[in-house]
Amino acid sequence: ALGIGLHNLGEGLAIGAAFASGAAGLGTFLVLGFTLHNITEGIGIAAPILKQRPPLRTFAALTLLAGGPAVIGLWIGSLAYAPQWSALALAVGAGAILQVIVELVSMQLRQRADGTRALLAPSAMAGLAAGVGFMYLTAMLVKI
């Protein structure tokens, strides 16, 4: 949860910087994209401890630990009034997404004997194509 929280700090910086720079469309798309992406992170935090049946306050604490930094990042990113600070905050957000991609690919290669083949599977390529298509759609609809 702590690692995900630090990762979410970068996402919050990107969202705040997008809104601070006046790109509300970009900020909205970032919120939607990060929301979809963070659903899986929540499952990744909760699944390993479900068999132990922890109290509800444990889940609340883990939620705050993982999600709180995103709010802090949003506040910090929203203070980025100079273009160079906005660019830095957006770059940190892009780095957060790159970190997820690198981790997932390396996990796939470590855990499966056919890791390279699985990365090139039709379903993986379709997901990549859908992501790139969504990126280009966002670029067409959002003016920075």
C-alpha cells in the first residue's frame, strides 16, 4: 500500500498540473484513466489479506495509505503555475505509469516460462492497440 501510495503521488501531481495549466479536458481524462488503473491496485492490496479477515479499520488505513498521497499530489500539482513546474509534474505522472508498465512486463517474464510469448499474445496486443488508440483519441479531443 505504501509503494502504491508513492506511485499515486505522481498521478496526483499530473492531475493537479493539468488543471492548473488550464487543460481541464486533459485533467478529466487523467482522472478517468487513473481511476480505471487504480481499481486493480486496490484489489492487489486487499486480496493478499482477505483470508486473514482483518478488521474494517485495517482496510480503511490501507486505503488512506495508498490513496492519500494522490490527494496530496493533486494539491501540490495544482500549485504549478509556471509552465516548467507543470511539465515536471506531468513528467512525474508519466513516470508513474511507466513504472507500472515496467513492473508488469518484468513480472510476466519472471513468472511464466512463456513470458515473451504471452507479451506478444493477441489479447496483449489488442490491449496495447486499445491503449494507443485511446491516447490518440485523447490527443484529438484535448487541447493543451
